[in-house]
Amino acid sequence: MTRISPLVALAATVLLLPVGATLAADYTPQLTALAHGKIKEFAESPAVVAAIVAQNAITASYDQAKIDTLDKQWKGEVSAADKPLITATMGNAASKYLVTIQDGSQGLYTEIFATDNKGLNAAQSSVTSDYWQGDEDKFSKTFPLGADAVFFGKVEQDESTQQFQQQVSITVTDPASGAAIGSITVGVNLDQL
């Protein structure tokens, strides 16, 4: 009977893992520090908090049918000439602030978007493919879990740049009250860490 050394078995296992699984484990400490440091700092900026609080007041009465209608509208606007919902969201002060954060990151951040307490986009640095994040882990594994929740998405390789990125999501809290008010997701270019 042939015995395989534990080291050979470990090496074979690592080779069989998808690239993203290996990278995710390698960057967890850096991404965690980023989430609790710089990301939390700009997530709790006055501009982002004000946008989320204002939108929470507007969307408080929205039911799932209204959310689905808005999400469908957004998806249709992505490729349309007329984009009233996208233009309104991208034109608010918090979105403009997030654009400056992304632009100033020297390529570290590939996207930034904040949601209200229903998972609807409240501010963003670039246009997302959908408006409602509430049905995705980036929202469901942060906001409902409270102030210190952090969620890491899967590592993905951008086909055009060949760079690896991973989404980091946290709960956004109101610094004045400590209450959870929404979430923020940041695409992090792992090649820049």
C-alpha cells in the first residue's frame, strides 16, 4: 500500500482549490482591518449617513411589490437613454462623495455603494446592475446582524483587467445613536492590498 505524505496531500488540496478560495484566505486579515478602519470611516461620514437616513424615511412604507418595481425600473434604465432613478441616485451628495473616495483610492476600490435599511441603493460611486441589494448576502449578512457585521464576497477576476477583486460589506451605523441604518459594499482590488 502506497502512503502519501501529509505535505503532498496538503499541496494537492491547495492545487485543487479554486483560485478565489486561496486568495480569500490570504487577504482576510487585511480586508478585516480595512472594513473596521477606512471603510467604516467613510461609511459613517456625514454625507453617507444623511443620505441613508433620508432614504430610510422615504422608503419606510415600501412593500416588496414597490421594491421589485423600483429594481425592475433600475435594471431597465441601465441600458436606456433616460435614467431618472439612476440619475437621482448618482446625483446626490453622498454619491459624489463616494466617487471622490473611489477616485482617491489609487485603484484600491473598484466600486462603492451604500444601501438603506431595505437594501435599496442610497449612494454609489458607479452604476450597479440592480437597485435592490436586500436579497443578496452583502446586505442580508450585514445590516440585519447589527453594528459590527462584516461580510466578504467571493474573490472574482475582472475579465478586462485580469485583476482580482473581492467585495467587503459592513453595516452602516449612525454615529450619533449607534443604530444600524443600512449597509455599504466596497469592491477591493486585491492586487492593491
